[in-house]
Amino acid sequence: MPANGEWREIEELFFAAERLPPAERSALLDERCGDRHELRRQVERLLAAAETEHDRIAEVVGRAAADVDGAALVEEDDGRVGAYRLLEVIGQGGMGTVYLATRVDGEYRQDVAVKVVREGLARGDARRRFLRERQILARLDHPAVARLLDGGTLADGRPYLVMEHVEGLPIDLYCDRHRLPLRPRLALFLEVCEAVHDAHGHLVVHRDLKPSNILVGPSGHAKLLDFGISKLLGDDLAGGETTFGHRLLTPEFASPEQLRDEPVTTAVDVYALGLLLHRLLTGVGPYAGKPSTAAELRRTICEVEAERPSAAVRKLMASDPARAAEVASERGTMPARLVGLLTGDLDHIVAKALRKEPRERYRSVDRLAADLGRHLEGLPVEARRGDLRYRAGRFVRRHRTVVAAGLAALVALTLGLVGQIREAQRANREALASEQVVGFLTDLFDASDPMETLDTTTVGDLLHRAVARIDGELEDQPLVRARLMATLGRVYHNRGRFDEALPLFEQVLALRRAALPADHPDVATAHLDLADDLRVLGRVDEAMPHYERALELRRRRFGDDSLETAQVLNNLALNLIRKAELPRARELLERALAIRRRDLGPSYLVAQTLHNLTLIAAQEGDAGRARDLARETLAIKAEVLPADHPSTGRTLTLLADAEQDLGDYTDAEAALERALAIFRKAWGETHVDVLTAEGKLAEVHHLEGHVETAEAEQRRVLAAKREHLGAEHPEVARSLVALAGQLGDQGRVGEASPLLEEALAIRSKALGPQHPTTAWTRLLLADALCSARPDGRGLLLAEQGQSVLEAELPRRLPRIEQGRRILAHCAAGDGPGRGTPPTLPERKP
């Protein structure tokens, strides 16, 4: 092992010989080593290793020499450098060593990073580069760039600079350890882009952007470090500095023009940002394999086309499934889903940033950042324009001989380009349609009063205005009309205005059927949107053929085990729950859950399906299982959704149902209060979610013994539902039944009967006379009639209701036994106050 004093000489000899052609190295070593055979053996061994592991060997040699310098400097003069005491070495670079230091001049306490040029490099170009770094840092003042605080010269003539000390992890490691999904990764990357763009505005090109030079601290924000090889545009000192020797660049993060020793422009940093973005998205670099020599690495970077992110993940899935699963998990998803997220815009954005020719990349870092911003907002991206021309040009440059070989090859290429042109035209049409939709909605909101708050009423007015405009415009563009109507229909639907959404969804289906092939994916989506709206309106039989058609089309287009098919299985199951076909609904949900878990892992869509399985458990009277499923659902939603997302509120209401059925009224009340806070924040006071949760809370208050308060609450909810949802809405029937139950518990069966008559009429019309929920309502009415006095009609209603329940529901359900008790009560003619069972709470989707 070389002694400390020998490392500096080994380093100097290694880098001097490494720069020379192999044939000239021996003469240099003869001259410098003489008869010191051990010194020569050490240098030759390092040179041989550098042929295959250049970057690592160069770093080890430099670090070993720097460690000697660093340790000595910390020990000399009590480690004082100006107003600072050096504490420990925290980093090594090609030109200098970085120390953690603290201010000790008594002015104030401050931890800093002190960078000192290495002994032996304090003269000539190395010194000038170090001083240039200090000059560059003095120019920059950006929150994402480590700030220069001070600088000076040691007694031995070595310059130093004092910088802000940044604690954190390299950006790629930070993202992986925190398992950041793609969107927050892109947000961090955009912070880096902003800092680099600011540097470019001060005529500074960084030239060494890589994960280790970008740290993310506890605040979650990025800091850009190490401008040691940066260049001032127009500064000739940095010319001719491309070398692997004294670490003036990091080869695997260098651009083709750096390796070709061409003029440096801001395009160098655009390329490096493309490399960084590729790694943040995929966990791997854009070039397959690991070059074994410096020459092979240079050829790869300068000549081999960069692999697109989605292709890199696909290749990883094939070669190392375990690693692919780990990479996807670090991004909060599954491998197949990650491929889907990368395919399209992100593939194109990274490819444009990594083009070999600087002029073919983004013209500036802010153009790259703007394109990512457009992607995040769902807008067409610049990177997809001209992509065909670029790929065709690259093909010709790579295969000149093949292209010139004969007409057959030219014809084949031409045919391929025709197909690509058609695809590009289709993409452009879709981009234009998207821009028209965005423009239409932007104009619509711009036309509203800028001083007017967009509360529920205002948004409703805007929606009506939008529908009116669609009817009067875009007559010659049916697919744009359809896309707008679908968007507005979903807004109405999500706000609980299902009746107003329905005609829009019907028109969307008609327009797409007329303008698109019968099996087009957008036709399937139109069927699904219409079916979902019919379902929540209680028109479950009308919804069935649309669900079945959507399922058929998606299976044909995407396959039985696709996520697209799983969506239809999930929503069709909800319709089957409303039809009380619980076994088939459970089967479909379990299939959807298996697909979603396989492809997505813990995700919102997995939670959605678990939520729906909770509904089935509740309807089957298995309150314990319903509670467990609801808790599992909430745990996933807590990871993937904002805390106040309405979907979380809906699962909380199911948890409350289960707690109530288990007799845990305090927990049920707490869950409902949380749900209500979420719903009111999202929807205001009159949304169906708010009114439903308020009705459930009134039931809990009744069970807790707050009888008068609960009755007043339930009557208020009933009146609000009639006013805002309509007198025949299924939710009105739910409140009528709940209020009748509360009155019946007080012995006020005469007041309960008219409420149940009204509920029965609503459900008979909405669900049909043979639906189990209608049959149950008939039994409740029979119970009320028979409890008031012996009643022949009550007995007939009980017989009819129980007959349907026995035919349609599994025998083990509690409702079956409850119905038998009601039937026995009416048959016995017990009269008032005799044999009346407590009303079971309703568990409807």
C-alpha cells in the first residue's frame, strides 16, 4: 500500500500517462520512475485497470491523493481557514476537496462547506478554473443554487471558497427512498430546470449536471452544487478542456459534443437534464449495457440512439423482473403501469432532450420545462411535433449504405414513412381536438365575471352556458362536440346533477356511433359513461345493455385481463349490487381487484374496488367483514389521495354503517363527522353525498337515544333531498324509510305508514316491483299497518314482499329472517305493539 507521501506522485504520474497514447506511456514512465520499480508497477496497474473501469479508477486515485491533502489541512493550524475551522472532509472533486466547517471568529455561528484547491493543482490552468468557479458562483443568486458566502487564499497560495452547506441526498436517491410517484419527481426536476435556466441567464453553462450534484434536503427542495467545470459563455479558458483525466467532465453524463470537443453551448445542459430525467423516470440510463472502455463509452454516447424511457422499463421487465418491480414500486406503481405512464409524451420529451445534434434538442432549458408543464396539464407537447422528420433523418444518417443499396430498400422506407405520416396526422388531429376543447372551456370561464366567486351556483351557470354554446357551435366537428359534451357530462355527474348529465351522455354516444368505427375505444367509453349515470339514477335495467356493450368492446380491444376491462367489471358490479345480484357482483369485483392489484399495486383503483366489496359485505349483513374492508380501503386511500378527497368520505360512510351495525355508535358518529367535513368542503351543503351522510348521522343519533334531535335532523334531510334531488329520487325513499323507522320505534306507527307508502311508490317506479329493495319496503309497510291494527292488506303486502326476498336473496341474509318475522306478525294479527321487530338500517350502494 503506498504511503501517504507517495499518493500525490502516483496521482500526478497516472493522470500524465493516461492522457498519452499507450505507445508513448512507457517513455514517460522510464523518465519519471527511473529505478523506482514499485512506483512504476503501481502506476501501470492503475493504467491497465483504467482501460475497463476508467471513471472509477480515476476517482479512486484522485480521492486517495485528496485524502492525504485533506487530513493534513484539517490538522494544520488547528484546521483554520480564514474565519472558519475545518471539521471533516465531506466531498472530493477533480480540483479540490470539500470540508464541513464552522465559523469561529465570534461574529456568529454558521456551518458551511469550504472547498480548497488540491495541493499540486494550485498553479496554472487548474488554479484559473478554481478562481473562475468562484467568479461564477458570485454571479448566481437563486434559491435552488448553493450560495457563495466567502473566499480567499491559504498561506501556501491555494485558493478556497466558502459555500452554503447543503444537507441532503442526491436527487435520484431522494426520490427512490421517498417512493415518489412520477408527478412529484417531475416537480423536483422542474426546480432543477429553473435553477439551470437562471444560470444560463447569467451566461453560465454548468457542464456537469448529474444526480450527485443535485441534493434534496429535508425541505423537499433541490439545490444545485459544484460549478467546478462550468463555463462562462464566451470565455476561451474553458476551451479544449474535455478530458477524462483530471475529471473535467463525468463521461457517462457528458453530451456528444463534449466528447467530440466541440464548442460548448447551453444545449450541453439540456442533454444532461435529459439524462437526469430519464434516470428519475426509469431508474436506469438511456444506453443499454455498460461500455467496457472509454472509447466504447464515447462511441455509445456519440452514435447509439438513446433508449426511450418506456422501452428501457420494458427491457428491464424482460431481463430482470425483480429489479423492474423494485423500480416501479419506488415510483408508487407496477411495472406495466409504469410503462403506460411513460409511453407517449414523456418518451418524446426525453428523446428530444437527448438528440445527438444540439440544434435538434430543445432550444433552451425553459422550453424543456414548458413542455413538461404542458404534459402535466394534459396539453399537447412540443416534443411530438416533427418527431417523424427527426427519426427519418436519424435513420438515413445511421444507414447510408443500406438506403443507397437499391430501390427496394427505398420503397420499403417510403412505405414505412407513409404509415408514420398517417399516424402523425391522426395524432395532430387529436392534438387539435384537445386544443379546441381547452380553448372552448377557457373562453367559457374567461367570459364569466372575474370578480365573481366560482361557487356552486356560478359553476352551474357556466355549465348551462357551455351546453348552450355547444348546441350553437361546432356543428361541423362532431368529435370535438362529443369530447366537450363528455367533459361537461362528467362535471355534472361528479357534482351529483345526474339528470342534467344524462342527455349529454346520450348525445355523446350518438355522435361517436355516427362518426367512429363501431369498436372504437371512445364508443366503449361513451357506453360506460351513460351506464354509470343511468345506474345512479336508479335506472339499473336500462344501464345493463350499455355496461355489457362496453365490456364486450373493451375485451375485444384490450383483452380480458386489461385495466380497461377491469374498469367496466368494477362499474358493472355496482349495477348488479343495485339489482341485488350479489354473487355475480362479487365475482366481477374480485376479478377486477386481481387485475388492478397485479398491474397497479396499492392505488386508488384498488381502493375503489375494495370499497365496492365493502358494499356487498354490508348488504349481506357481514358487518365485521365490511368494517375490515373499509379500513383496508381507507389505509390505501390515505397513501394515494389527499386527506380531504371525497372518495375517502364515501368509504368513511361505509365504515360508519359497519360500526353502527356492530353497536359502536361513537365510532360510527366520528366516521360520519369526518365524512361530512370532507363532503362539505368539496361540494357545499346540498350535494347528495352531504345529504346522505347527514341522514345516516341522524340514524346514529336516534340509536344513541337522542330521539327528538334525530327526528328533527331526519326531517330536515328529507326536505333538503326533495328540494335539491327531486321528489322521486331514490335518496328521498331512503330518508322516508329512515324517518318511518324512527317514528315506529316511538310507537307512532300511524305516522310511519304514509311515509312508507310514499317510499314504496318511489322504489316501485325506480327499481321495479320485483326488486329486493322494493320488496323490503313492502314488508316494512306491512309491519307498520299490522302493528296499528289487524290488516288484510298488510298481510298481503308481507306475503308479496317475502316471496320476492326468498326468491332473489341468499337464504343466509339477516333480511330473510327479519321478513319471516314480519310475515308471522301480520299472519297472527297481533295488533298494536305486538311482535314488531326493530327496523334494520338500510344498506344500499
